[in-house]
Amino acid sequence: MSADELKSHQNRRFRELLRWVLSRNDYYRKRFSASGLTQPDDFSSIEQLQKLPTLSKEDFRQTYPLGMCCVDKEEIREMHMSSGSTGSPVVMPYNEADIEQWAECMARCYVMAGAVPGNPVQITPSFGLFNGGFGMYHGARKAGLFVIPTGSGNTERQVRLAKDFSTKILCGVVSYTIRILEVMRAIEVELPCLKIGIFGAESFSEGMRKRIESELGIESFDIYGMTETGGVGTLGMDCPFHNGIHVWEDHYLVEILDPVTEKPVPDGEQGEVVVTSLTRQTLPVIRFRTGDLSKIVSREKCDCGRTHLRIAPIVGRTDDMLIVKGVNFFPKQVEHALLEIPGVLPHYQIVIEESEGVRDVRINVEADETVTGYMVEKHLKERLGFSPKGDVFKPGELPRQEGKAQRVFYTTREQLNSTK
Ligand SMILES: [Zn+2]
């Protein structure tokens, strides 16, 4: 689609969206009347989007369970939910059209990664309230793939099935893929048919991407989407040119805003990703603040031929930025720096120790015998501008997790001393 065609398509869908929510939901009606939008035709183009208020996770919590729902409950066919660390969970209900929309977005991701009908795809996230498993399933059905719905856990069986059924595409989270790699080595199984990895839900560094690609012999893709936007793959993915994540702009509008002022930042500058879903019916979001930090990479046509804009891989979330001794950083930057050290393995923990209001960082990392704590400390100091303490563990010593990995731990020095 040319840029002009896309724009008029977005404008049409934007007007339909406003008409839809205003005629069906009181919560939206009240919020919008304060911005001068009472009649659907008051706003005719996406240029006016910025006059509308933003939506936050807090709005989801306040309207739990179905306060923002725009269809009759009888029409709902499925729901997913993210737990969040505080307060009520975020619920996303779907009607038949929403499941189809999800399948369409996710199927595009598979096709963009190089999948063709009949390819075996192994789906390793759990099939439950977390949206990953079902989203990857709906999309795979739509793309005509052969679904191997292993879900999470039982890693040895996972590896054996991948071998026996010649899995070509592996979907899941990066941290679990590292676990799979470890088990492959332990049981001496290789997976020569595996060519594509589609990874989401955790932000991972370029260093981690390279490590996994070379060790598994695959090409990896960074998929984007979350519970509030309708699940995995709804927002987009990087194409084989790996120069930013293409956003499915015929379904979603993306703004990059300054998290404090909520004003748009210039292209190329980092800000918070704010999303409007143009085509969801049951619970569309309008200007949803994702908390994810990214920037516009390009609005120009990509070398792959797609015209949908590209955003940078998510650097982190506004709420997972760490501040230690006046230095701001994201866990992903620590990961990237660690993996630059030869002999370091992709298993690590970032421990924030607090004592009398003063924070310190300790990095626990697995590595072979050539790596010392001093080497880790020196390298991180060069890369991050502060000096964490580095503790090197032998391979296999740090705990393993089967879902999304927890990388950051908080402790007080008092707790630490009492456990010694
Ligand atoms: Zn592209």
C-alpha cells in the first residue's frame, strides 16, 4: 500500500473506531466528552488523535473485568489476561472478528519470517491465560502451518519432538530457547531442520540474538504485541532485513511520546510507545500507553518492499529502568555488555542491593573458567559507566526458569547477611 492509500485507509478506520466506541461504551463516552468529542463525526482524521486522552494500565484495572468491553458478553469467544505485579489483572476479551484479526496479524509475522504452508511450527509458550500460546496457534492455523503445540516445560521431550517432526519454526521467549539449547547439548541432539526463531514477550539484546542465531543455526525475529493490544504479533515484527519492527499500520496506529509531557517526540528520538487499535471490536484501545520505550527508525519504504513504518526493538519499559548511583540503565544493556565477554554464558542475574537508601548492583553470571569477576567488572564499567560487583558462577549453577526469565532481583544487605 502506498503511503497515501494507507493514510486514507487509517482515517476511514479511525472514524469507524470512534463511532463504534461512542455508540457502545459509557467509559469511553465519558472520557471523550471531556476532550470535545461527543459526536463520532466531530473527529474526521488521525491528525486529531492527539486531542484524545491517553489510556493506561490503571484504566484496565479500574474497569476490571469488562468495563471497557464494547460487545455483548454473549458475543465473547475467548479471553486472555496478564497478571502484572500489582493490582487487578489486565483482561482482553475477543469476539470472533477479533480472533480473526489476531490470526491475520500473527500469520503475517510467520509469512514475513519465511514460513510456507505445511512447515512444522513448535509453539513453546503455555496455552493458557497468557496470550502467547494461543496467538501463535491462531496465526499458524491461518498461515497453513503444521502446529506442534508443545506449550512450556518438559524440555527434553520438546527437543525430541522437534527432532522427530523436523520443526522448522520455533516460537517462544528467548530465555526458554537458551534452556532448549542447553538440553540439546546435554542429550546430544541436533536440530538441522530448525531455521526460524520467533521470539517475543521479553526484550533481548543484539548480543543475545547473535548468540542464539549462531548456536542454533537459525534466523531470529523479534515479535511485538501485548495483552492490551490483542496479544502476540498484533503490533508487528522485524522483516528479514532486520532494520526495525514493522508495525501493522492498517490495524494499529503508533505514536512515540515523551513519557512525562505526553507530547510526540521527533522521529529517531526515544519515547514511550502509545498504541491505538483500529480494527478490534470487543476491547479496542485508543492511545494506550504501553510503557515500552522505542523510537521511529524509518517511515520510508523498507528494502523488503513494505511501507509500514519501523520502530526500534524495545529497549526496555519505563518501569524497568534501573537507577543506581545516578546512572540510568536497562537490564538489556547489561545483557548486551555481558555477552561481549568471550566465555560468558547467557545465564545471569542482576541483583540490586539496597542498604540505608544506597543502591549497589551485583551481577551473577555463568562463565567458563577463563572468566574472572574482575574481567566482568572491568568490562561493565567500560560499557555502562558504573562498577557493579561481578560474581562468576560455573555453568549450570544459576537457577533455570521455564517461562519468561526473571533477571532482576532486589534485596537488602540485611536480608543478604541473614541468609548467609
Ligand atoms: Zn522490511
